[in-house]
Amino acid sequence: MNPLSATVWKTLCPFWGEEYQVHLPPTFHMVAFYVMDEDALSRDDVIGKVCLTRDTLVTHPKGFSGWAHLTEVDPDEEVQGEIHLRLEVVPGTRACRLRCSVLEARDLAPKDRNGTSDPFVRVRYNGRTQETSIVKKSCYPRWNETFEFELEEGATEALCVEAWDWDLVSRNDFLGKVVFNVQRLWVAQQEEGWFRLQPDQSKSRQKEGNLGSLQLEVRLRDEMVLPSGCYQALVQLLCREVKLGTQGPGQLIPLIEEMTSTECRQEVATNLLKLFLGQGLAKDFLDLLFQLELGRTSEANTLFRSNSLASKSMESFLKVAGMRYLHGVLGPIIDRIFEEKKYVELDPSKVEVKDVGCSGLHRPQTEAEVLEQSAQTLRAHLGELLSALCRSVRACPAVVRATFRQLFQRVRERFPSAEHENVPFIAVTSFLCLRFFSPAIMAPKLFHLRERHADARTSRTLLLLAKAVQNVGNMDTPASRAKEAWMEPLQPTVHQGVTQLKDFITKLVDIEEKEELDLQRALSLQAPPVKEGPLFIHRTKGKSPLLTSFKKLYFSLTTEALSFAKTPSSKKSALIKLANIRAAEKVEEKSFGSSHVMQVIYTDDAGRPQTAYLQCKCVNELNQWLSALRKVSINNTGLLGSYHPGVFRGDKWTCCHQKDKTDLGCDKTRSRVTLQEWNDPLDHDLEAQLIYRHLLGMEAALREKHRELSAGTEAASMLTGCGEASEDPLAQLLQVLQDLQEAHSCSPVSSLPLEPNCLLELQT
């Protein structure tokens, strides 16, 4: 995966504020960040890079955070791929000989402009050099050539195997090398395998700091996810506690909240929320947190204002369950603001008339005219947003409506007096407006509403609109009005918006249990889209040659199939059944002259292998589609371990030049390399593993708490009165943690179908 950030124009001090979460295979060795200068007409220029090795990340369990110096990009260090070698020590007439068989290589760096290389291998030992033949236009060459060298006993010189890209006119380009200790080979007698190509780091580097610095936050989470059955006891115990609610005997959820530090509360809240959402208990879990929060709140104006587990869980809930709803309400308005690019300002101290242009042919606008025009623009946007919100009651997911109903009722029961009439409404808007809609308006890219950040002018418009939405969400209290008096021109619209919002919330929470169940049942019968959008398709058909053009269609990926239609509203036709997908991988740039083409390898209804080639508009879209396809097909039977990154054109594969069309493939598939997205299918086992890991970290505190609860006579009689420790939920939890520890350390590991999960969290 090679995600790209947005471009920040005309600055030497850019700010991105972007986050990525990438699932990587446990064998990855390095992550690199390249800072580029985008050029509209020519190739983008590389300013510098930052490399973090896996070992570096492992030494920072809480994450690497800080400024890292950009370093010069040296072509001899930009290597990738692996080479397949067989090394043997064989007896000779006078002395032993060292035999090196150069078999093949894969995923070599493309050094030529056509997106390929012309690789050959140079083998050096003891002053002698031998070379393989040159394989033209391939990053997946096969040589199957063998070289021998005289081997003197006690020799200390290393064997060096170098890969090079041959060039007719200019100098050859370095592709990487592998160095072997001959003494170790002498002892082993034979060694064969795939070896990662290493860079040449013998050159002196440009002094660090001359190219600038990049601020990063990077954390590596290396998890081993056990089979589902191993987590069943933990999941059942937590679910039972939620079902019992505040009357439960053990109160495990309050204990988890009490012992979870502020810095990791958001992460724990997200993991718990996703776990209970998958169990159909998200509403019950949040209702329990609402009751706990209300039980310790005495002042209505402080309700849900802290970073409690309830607040963090509700934020995560809205992002997981309400993101499509948010897009439906906000999407058209945000798009219009980006397209119009109007100058909007209400603060007289910040008005710059020169930025506005002329109102007519004869004179520039005055400051008063700018302020009035800005107020009109914002009133229009705010009115449109409130109208869209009021029309969206039926579009809001049933589980979100039911959760807000529980919140509304619990708050009204806790603060029933007439002076607190607005408190239940403010409780709802504190999440819906202040923690969901307003942040999405201010940073639409972070909520996947736009692909790029807003420019300075659009950002100011979005900020002012978000402030107006916050004022409406605060029910237009005097305190909110007093903060920024220059927002007064929006007051009539804000005041009217409060009435509209209260009417909307009244309808939103008016959902009966039967209606909730009916809506959820209807939703469960549908296969919601995991990913959708326009793509260009071209498929191979029998033995006919590949066409040179792609056809634009609208694609939709669900948990059942990948389908397409001529337009988003047209009837869809199934292209590939989900269960038939065998791999989803990138295609070499040279195959179609584009670096944004992917291939979906599948079997048709007759069991014959087929390939669909799909072209995306950019590398980020390519990564998103590959990630989505891999996630929904990860449990398919018959997934391929290898594939051809090229196409079969004429009588051979363009990648490795093999002439057998049924050849297994010259590169390994990357089914586990995915991006973590907001609309990912829930992974119950991964969430259970992450919760287990968190609970394990506070196991000592839990044991101490259990000893405190068991110390007193009354507590001991309540917890152990029946003589069975199993009736004590905290004791049960400690036993479950111990069982999971044993499962993780079981030997041999291969006896369990364990799946390593390396999650790399990046923030720039």
C-alpha cells in the first residue's frame, strides 16, 4: 500500500493532519515516508524521505512521535524485491567449490521509463566476477543459471550477489544486493531460499537537516489473533455484564473505565463499541454508560462534557454507525462550499477587502458590504443544512435513533424539572452537532467527505458554518452568544434553527421497539455496499488479444458480490460472486500504461479461472479498492498464494516472460495488506484480541481490586457465599485472561490457525 496525502500548495511549512492505519504482513521490515513536490506538467520531484525500520518501531511500544530529518533519496538505496538463490559447497578435484545458482527474482524496482527494468545478476567472490544473461523488460526475471568458484578452506571473503538494470547508453542502475558469509556456508554446506535485496549504503550522505524535517506519530501494534472460540468466554462475560446493566453483580464495565488511562480511553471505547455492535448490544452498552455518567453528574451543564468512556464510545458509535447518514446530510452542502470558493468573513478585524474583488465595474466592495454578503451566504448554508437535517429522520439508522431515544429518556428522568427542559435536547446535540456534524464541517477530509483539504478561503467558510451549528446545538444559550459578538448577523437563523432542531430531535427519538426491530430486520436483508464508485473495466475473453481501451461503469462491492451498472441509479448486474474471488492485486504499469490498474482473479460458475482488469483514477482509490476486495474475501477458500502482476499478451506473460498461461505466478499475493477504513466490516476476533490486550495490561490492578472486594466479611459473603468463584464476574474475568495467555503461548503455535496482524498507525 502506498497512500498519498493531500497536496498543500505554495508553502515550505505544510500541515497535513492526516491519519492512516495499514495492516501489514508480520514480515515487513521498513516503512518509508517520501515528501514530494507536485508538478502539474512534469514528474513530481522527491524532496526527501524518512525511513523507520521495524526494529525502531518495536523499541517504541507506545509509538514513535516527533520530528524526523528528511534524508537524500539515493537511487542505490531505492531497492525492493527478493532474489531466489541456491548456494552449495561441492567437492572438487583439488579443493571444494562454491556453487551459486541464480534462479529468479521478483518485485524488482522499475528503473526504466517504461515501468520495467532489464535485470541481470553479478556474482562476485575472491576477485572473480561472473554475470547472468540480461532479461529484457521484466521486474520478475527467471535466469536458472549456475556459477562456480574455487573455495579455499579458511577463506574470509564474502560472496556478493548483486542485481543490476542494464542500460544501453547510460550507466547501469543498481537493483540491490545480498552478501553471504562463506564460513557459515561451509558449515551448512547448502542454503536455498528467497533473500531480500539490500541497498548499497557505502556512499556518504548529505548532512541531515538540510532538506527539512517531517513530524510523525507512528505506532506498530503486532497482534496474534486467535480462533473465534478462544475469545468466546471473554465476549460472553462482557455481554452478560451489559445485559444486566447497572444491576449487574460485578460491574466490569465501570471497573474498565476506572482503570483505563485518559490517553488510551478513545481506543478502548472504540474496541468495546465495535465488539458490542457486532453482538447487537451497542445500544445496551451505551445505555449502561449513560446511566453511569448520569449517576455521577450533579450539574446539568457539565453532562457529557468530559472525556469519559461514555463520551468517547458515543463518538466512535456515530463514526461507525452514522457515517453514511452524515455523508447524505452534509455531502451536498460541503461540495457546494468547495465549488463556490466564496470569500466569507464575519469578524470585522479579519476582513480583507482586497481578497473580495469588485462588486461592479466601477468600485470595490466596502467592508460593510463584505460583512453583509458573508452573512447572507452563511445564513443560506445554515438554513440549507438545517432543512436537510429535518428531512433526514427516516434516513437515520435505526440503531442510532434508538440510542438517542435511550439518551433522551435517561437525561429527562435524571433532570425532570421545568428549568432543565432543554437538557435532554442538549444531551443529544452535544454528540450529534458538537462531536459529529461540526468536526465534519471543519475537517471534511478527515470524515471522508472530500479527497483534499480545503484551501484557506474555504476553510474559513467551513469554520464559521461549524460555529453557527455549534450555537444551534447549544440551544442558542446566552453564554454561546457572548463568546463572539460578531456572529450576531446569524442570530435570526440560529434562533429559528433551535426550533427546527428541537422538532427534529423529537421526531428522531420517537421510535418504538417494534419499528426499530422492523427497520433493523429490513436492513439485515440488504447487502450494504462496502465500496462503490466509477471504474474503468476491461476483461480478458478467451484467447482474444487484450483491447487498448477501458469502459467506464459504476461498480458496487457488497458482502455478496462485485456488481456494475451503467450509472449509479441503473439496475446492477453481478460481475463476480464474492465467494469466487481468489486474489485482488496491482497490475504492472507497463501492461496498460497506467499505474492505477488492479486485477481481480476469480473463478466463473463453471470453475474456470478468469481475470477482470479495473482501472482507478488515482493511487489512493486503487489502494481503497484493493483493500476493500481483500477484506471481504479474506476467508474465501482457494485464495491464491502467487499471481502474475502482468498480463498474458501474445504467447507469454509480460511480467516474467513465461509462455505457460496456467503458470502459478511469479509474485506472491498480498491478501493481508489492507488499509483500515471507516466502513470496514466488523472484525469481531480482532476487537476481542485488542480488548484482551488492554485488560492484560491492567491485570495486576484487577487482581488488587479483587483482593480489596474480597477482604471484608460482607463482601466475601456476597462474592463467595455459594462457594463458587465462578459466580464472581471479576474472578471469572481474571480466569479468562489467564486462559487466553495460555492459548497465546501454546506450543506448537502451528497447531492453531493463528493469523498475525500488524497494524501500523500513521499520523502526519
